[in-house]
Amino acid sequence: MPAPRRAHRPESRPAEIIAAALALFSEKGFAATRMEEIAARAGLSKAGVYLYFPSKTEVFKAAVRETILVTVGHLETLAGGFPGSSRDLLGRVVAEIARVVGSTPAGAIPKIVLSEAGNFPDIAEFYSREVISRGVALVQGIIARGQARGEFADDLGPMTPFMAIAPIIALSMWNHGVGRAVGRPIDPELYARDMVRVLGRGLQAQEDGR
């Protein structure tokens, strides 16, 4: 339903457009969402949206930068100065990503990228470059930290970071897809707890050196 026209402060308009776009992308998909629908949901004219974003793709990129990438930046800072064990650090990172992916509108972004990548390779390339590469580097850093401290096994393969990230993508697909449709979303906190338990056992260095 279109939002009622309302007074907007110029500085708040980009955030309102992004919020409207995320809601529509989650409901309808990227391809089926039109700029005039984003404008109506945000309570603006179509021309008003174009004052801030030249295309739907640029709205999507801004949504990624203002949500997912903000979270990644915070987690990179956390990892840089974390005083505890590497397993505890991994738990903090996984819990926060699971919260964002499982319970906020931004969590639909991975699902959107996966479902629309074939028709919109530009958003797939953007997401791979801006989000996946940094996410993999973050997990690689945590693994390297754990190995240097003798907490994680030293023979972990190069695909290990991707195996750590994949369950997060599954959470996005479920909570913003099937789980949403059937009314059975997964609790992100419980999901993160079990995920870290399984990952931690797989990463852990064995006392006998195996």
C-alpha cells in the first residue's frame, strides 16, 4: 500500500527510500519491483526518488552499503581488538550476522542476490565484491587467529570460510522465503548458537594433533 505523502527532511529521504525498497524487494523480488512502487511506499513522487538514486540498481547498492556493509564494518572492528578466544569471537560474529539476516529487512538481501543473480549479474558482481569478499576475509582472519593461538586445527582447507558462511545464506533463504510463507521463521539466536557449536567442533585443534 502506498505510504501517505508526508513532509520529509532532505537528509532523511535516502534512508526512507532504502527502507521502502528493501521491503518491496523482500516482498516481490528485485525484478518485479518498480521505481514508482518504491516512491509510493516511501511517500514520495517517482521524480523525488530519482533525485537521490539514478536507478533501481543504485537503490539496491545503497541498501547493501547502509545495512549489510555497516554490520561487516562493525564486525571487522570487533575482530581487530577482541580479547577473548577465537571461538568466542566467531560466536560473536555469527550471532550478529544471524540477527541481521534472520530478523531484519536487510536479511532478505542474500536471498535477493541468489534468486536474481542470473538476470542481474551486475548486482551479483557488486555483492560478491563488496560483501562476500569481506565476509570471507573476516572469517579467514578469525581462523588464522585461532590457528596462531593453537585453538584451531592447522590443516583447515581453503573452502573453510565458505563453509562457515553458507549456513547464514540458508537462514536468509528460509526466513525470507519458505519460513515467511508458512509462518515458521527460525530463531536467529538459537540458529547462531547451534551453528557455532558445530563450527567450533570442526575447527577445534585436537589434543593428539590429528
